[in-house]
Amino acid sequence: MTPVEIGLASVLAIIVLVYLGLYIPIALGVVSFVSIWLMRDNFTLAMNLLKIAIGDSVLEYTFATVPLFTFMGLVVSKAGLGADIYEVMNSGFRRVKGGIGMATVGANAVFAAVTGSSIASASVFAKVSVPQMLHYDYNPRFAVGVVAGSSVLGMIIPPSAMLIIYSFVAEQSVGEMFLAGVIPGLILALAYVAAIFAMGRFTPNFVGGRSSEDLDPLTWPEIAEKTIPIVVLILVVLGGIYTGWLTPVEAGAAGALLGLIIAVVRRKMTLKGFWEALLETGHITAAILFLITAASIYSRMLGLAGLPNELGDILNENQLSFFWIMVIYVALMIFLGTLLDTASIILIMVPLFLPLVEPMGLSLVWFGIITVVGAEIGLLTPPLGISCFVIKATLNDDRIKLKDVFLGALPFAAIMLIVLIILIRFPALSLAILN
């Protein structure tokens, strides 16, 4: 077999193994290692490249953002800031048709700015938002669909774990990726709110629900008490990065410390909870480090195989324009999203297409936003749909089937696709803050 054939077979083998349930880094690392060995018939070379991949991952200074932002998200979650911001949003939207759904989107957008996790958002708002929507007779499918759809904001609005993973794979600045994610995240949140308003007006049966005006409005002191902590956190983290006062690592450290102080002051953090947050931070950090290490050896394997160059030659021979390259890229991401999780899609697809995009003079920061948004659509599509599974497991309500969660999330997946097309057509939207 030629190196290109071995490389192609390796990519297919990785997808099949991950789909069959093999741990992603194991699939990436082992298959890539064996492929390099076969291509060069040199076990020592394969071992040396593996050592280099591990060293590059472990010694990367910006990797410190991972444990810091992870810890910040965990302590903020324990401090109950997600439920607080939801109460504030709910009070503001209580007179609007579908207002609880809009409040869920708004709260998810704010909560995403301090957690960076779709799974955390799905878990928190499945507990606080869905029961309230069901209480006000909203359609169960709409209720779970709103939570599932808005939970993906956690992966595009910084600090996002997926933006961090992309920045390592594509060798881009974590700070620039964070800033580039702000406007696309807000656009997606506004698109969701507009869609819910339109659904309430044109498809009232799908939304359902009755007025929630009987909810007691919050007083200004109550609003201030519930919003000031999270606003301060966002200003410290994103404001520090935007102004240049803090590097991403320093912003993560400041945010983690501030989040811990808030949790302690609100008496939501015990010694046991602190220890559990530290342990979970360690588990998540180790998993991401393992992913990045495996992705590094995978990228080297693709380079040795010459697969990106071969793919580029095929596209050039067929004289495919930028438009068709992006159509192929997005279609592949959406297809893989039905089989794999977001991190797997990024780790498999980016090393393949990055050598094609870079010579075009396109911004790799913009390409990262497109990649994350495209891959996130997979969180809402069967059969994998991780956010949908998390919501179903969190609710533990026999009245709501997994099928209801997927069908409820379908309109929001379609909205994500529309926003993705807009971001591809107008790259300046992703780069506005950086210019």
C-alpha cells in the first residue's frame, strides 16, 4: 500500500473505531502510530514522533487555560449562578409568548460565558427551565428543544473547551479564538430568540404554554444581587483578555479565583465540594491533554502520508471553488456529527482541511469558528446528540422520550445551520473584535 492509501485507511479506521465505542485518543493515537510504522517501516521513527507529540502537548504554556477555565466553570455551577441568571431573564420575558424559552436562551448565553460547557448548560437548565415550562403547559418537545438548542452556546461563547482544542490543533492564539467567538455566539443566541418569537406567533401549537405573568417580578435589588457576580466574572475574564491586561492563562486564573470566592461567600462551597471540583478538573484536564496529544501524532501521520496534499490536488483538478470546498467541509462535519462527538470531529477534520484553507489566505481564526459551529450541530442530531442524551438523563421524566428531545431540538439545529452559512458568507462577523 502507498502512504496515501495507508493514510486514507487510517482515517476510516479511526472513524469506525470511535463509532464502535473505542476511547477517542486511543483510536487516534494507536492507529496513527501503527500507520507511521507501516509507512516508514521504522518502529523507532514512530516512537520518536510519539515522544515529540507528547512533549509538545505537555510543555505548551497555553494549555494551562484548560484546568483554570474548567475549575472556574465547575465552581460557578456549584455557586448556583446559572439558576440566578435564569430567574432574572424569566422575570424580564414573563409577558412574552414563549418568554420562558427566550429566558432560557438568554440565561444559557450568559452562563456559557463563565462555564464554556454545553453539557453543564444542558444539565443545569434541564433542571430549572423544563419543569417550569411544563408547569405553564408548554409543549414538552418545545421545552426540551429550547434547552438542547441553547446549550450549544456553551461551546461557541468563550471560554469554550472546543475553541481551546481547536487553537492547539491549528496552532492559533487561545485569546484570539475566545474573542472571535463572542459575536457569532451572540448572533446564534439572538437567532434563537427571534425563532422562538416566530414559533409563538406562527406555530403556537408547537410552542404551547400559557402566560407566566403570575410570576412575581424581581425587584431591582434582587436583580442586582443575582447578576452582579456573573457580570463581574465576565468583565474580568473577557474584559481582561480584550483589553490586553490579562493573557488567557492569567484570565483563567483570575476567573477561577473569583468564582471560588463567589461560591464561598454565597456558602455554596464546602470542603467536600471544593475537593470534588478539583478532582473533576483533573479528570477533564487529563482527558483533554490526552486528546491533544493524540491529535498531534495524528497530524504528523497525515503529513507523512501526504493525505492533505492529495486531497488538495483532487480539489484543484476538479477546479472546485471556495464555495464548494466549504460545502464539502460542512457536509462532512454534519454527517460525522451524527456519529461522533464535537472533539472527535475537530481532531479528525481540521488536520485534513487546514492545509487547503491556509494557502487561500483565509483566517484560521475564522475557520475555527466555522469548525466549532458546524461540529456543534452534531450535539443536536441523532443517533449521538450528546446534549439530548444529557437532558433526557437529567430530567428522568417518563413523559418525555428521547425521541421528543431530538424532535424538539431539530428546529434549533436548522437555525444553527443558517447561522453557520451567514458566518461563512460574512467572515468579518467572526473577526470584528480582532480588527
